[in-house]
Amino acid sequence: MKSLISDNHVPLIMGLGQSTGFASVLPVLAQTNTLGQPTQSVLKADSDPFQPDIFTGSCSYADQVDVGIAYEMKHLGLKSLKGVTVGFASIQSASALEAVDETKRVVEGAGGTVVSELLPPATLSADVQVQDMQSKNVKFYLMLHAVSGAIVWLKSAEKFGFQAPLVGLSGITEAPVFKTAPYNVVKNMIGVNCFDPPYLAKTAAAKQIATLGKQYGIASDTDLTEANFTGGWTNAMILAHALRNANGDYSSRGLKKGYEKIKNLDPSGGMTPLISYGPKCHIGWPNPRPYTYNFKLDRFEPIGSWSQWAAADQKPYAVPGTCGVQRGAKK
């Protein structure tokens, strides 16, 4: 980071998807007034307290928690969470633990109970954790891990007959999880994500993403099945609009003004919600949405529209007075 800034004199650094390591990045950006555009879910610290030099390029895991819980309440016909036990199977990382915290805030605040099971990054067996969660009679549970860890967990769940409904956050909303894990447990799983995979393109603008990806050799057939390809395209489009809005001033200050002028941007032809920033809101992503997996067609299918799930996202990482959260609101 310091080399990019001092040796290469860059005004903006993209990527920044280090999760636990993100906290060490923030002071460097702040001290040098260099802009950062995280293209993955990182930490609450990227927006709370308000960070004038950070513009997020994805929704957070906490946003996904809010929508995932709202989906299961509707799916299971739960009018409230009072007396309900909800589980969370989590990789041991800072961003995942923040997702657990958001689950506790929502569920416990509504009178429910949360059972949290921590798993190492390299998970070889989840037998103990699965049996513990199963014994607590969870109504449904959420999971955030690597694809390999999710498959290990689901194999253990099948081994012990644990079939509670599961909400997988974006890290495991991936086809290999659904195609590799035992069907009798993964059939009860939905995923939550911030953007559609390219094969769900319906508009001409969205279909052009795949066409250009192949034309310029930046996308293989496998890439075009990954939602993260849409995420990469979207972040590039956000940057392109910020550059255009900067009107030739490509300093950090000029680019910052360029980002803050972005309003209701549709960067990928409907495969994301509309993106907006402003002087008091650098969280451009409105909300994620849930997906089910169609095993006959081997593809994800969205459940409802982006706007349908907007009310479920409580913007847990937005500081009061920013991004539509009322000033003086308790967080």
C-alpha cells in the first residue's frame, strides 16, 4: 500500500478484499488522502465511522444477513423471532464474525437466540459443530465460509440428518457447493448475493457484458457462470463513471467528487440494484437479494426483485446521518 502511494503516486487503490487485514489499510489511506474502493465485502470500519476516502463496491455480509433472515421468516411463516433459535456457522475471520454480530443484533433484539459455531479456514470435518447446532434445535441457520468449508459442513450435516433451512452468504453462493454437497441437505439451502451471475442477463446491456468479455479475452465460459465476474464489471463501471465525472482532475480530490456525483447508476443492465453515492454516503450498494438453485438447469435463480428486498436491509454499517439512516438513530 505504502509503495503504491509513495512510489507510484496512485490516487486510488481498488480491490482491498483482505477482511481481517483491512483494518491495517485504513490508516494508510486516511493519512495520505488516497481513495480506496473495496470490491468485496470487508469490514464495518470501511463506513463506520464515516470514511471520506472509501467508496464501497459491494454490499456487506451484514446486509446479506438482514436479507437472509427476512427471507427465512417469510419462507417459514414466522411473524416474529421471539423464542426462535437461529444458527450461524462461521469461518474464523473478522468479516465473518461481524456477520455473526449482526445476526445476534437482529435475532436477540427480537427476542430470539443465536447459536454460533466457529470453523477454521481449513475445515476437514464439521461433525462436532453440526451435532452441537443440531442439538440446539435451530429453526434455520446462516453460513459464511469458503466453498470447500461449506461442502465439508454439508457432508457432515447429511451424515447426521441435519436438514434445517440454510442461508449461504455470498462466499458460498457458488455452483460447486450446490452441485457437490449431498442433495438432501443442499436442497434446503438458498444463497444471498450482491449481484447476478452473467448468465441471468436479460437486458441488451447485461448481455453485452458476456459478449465483450469473450471478445476481448477477459472471460472464459467458467467466468461467465460466476457472480463475481459481474462484480468485477460493476466495479470497473463505477470507476469509469467516477473518472468521467472528474472532468480531467484525476487527483484523489477530483476522483472523490466524481464518485459523489454518481446517482442511480445501472452498471450492468439490471444485474445489480441501482448504485448511488453522495457527500454523506459512500456505501453505494442498496441491498442484496436471495437466490435458489435450479438443479435441472444448473443455475441460480433470483427470488424476487432487488427493490422487493430493500426494506429488509437495515443498513447496519451506515452511520446515523448517512445513507438514509436518520441522524440520532441508534445503531
